Amino acid sequence: MEPDPRFTLANERTFLTWLSTALALSAGGVAMAAVPSDVFVPWIRTGLAVILVTLSALAAGMAYPRWRNIQRALREQAPLPPPALAAVFGYGVAAVAIIALVLVILSA
């Protein structure tokens, strides 16, 4: 059975948001890697950049399977699957932000 088009379009917007999030995380990782070495300790700066780019790859890689699983659930009128990686993204970005904040404060 075809789901209500509004739900399909909402699912598509969510898919595109995951991709936008992936691009933002990737840009953040590249920006972190470009920070001058005298601002942050180089290995911490590299670690933060790697975490952000890894989160970016996860977001991009999980966007389509999540869209597909939700679309299937909508068609079958089944419960929607839980957002499996939501905690990883939430805690990952929070950890990077806290570490970066501490480094900014210490470098001032």
C-alpha cells in the first residue's frame, strides 16, 4: 500500500537533512584540521578533525538505509525503526564541542 505522500516527502526531507548534517560535519572536520598548530595541540586538533569526519561518513552512509527502512515501515504500516545512531551523533558532536571549548579557553 502506498503511504500518504506527506509522510514520504517528510521522510525524504529527513534523508536530505542527514546529508546536510554529513556535509556540515565534514566541513567542521576540515576546518578543525586547518586550525593553526599554535592554537591547539596538533594531535588533539587532528583527533577532533578525525572524529568529525568519521561522524560525517556515518551520517552519509546511514542516510539511505534509514530512509529505505522508514519507507518500508510506512508502506507496511509497521512501527518506525528507532534512530540507531542518534546517541552516537549527539554525544560525538557534544564531546568535540566541549573539547574544542576547553582548548579555546586555554589558548586565550
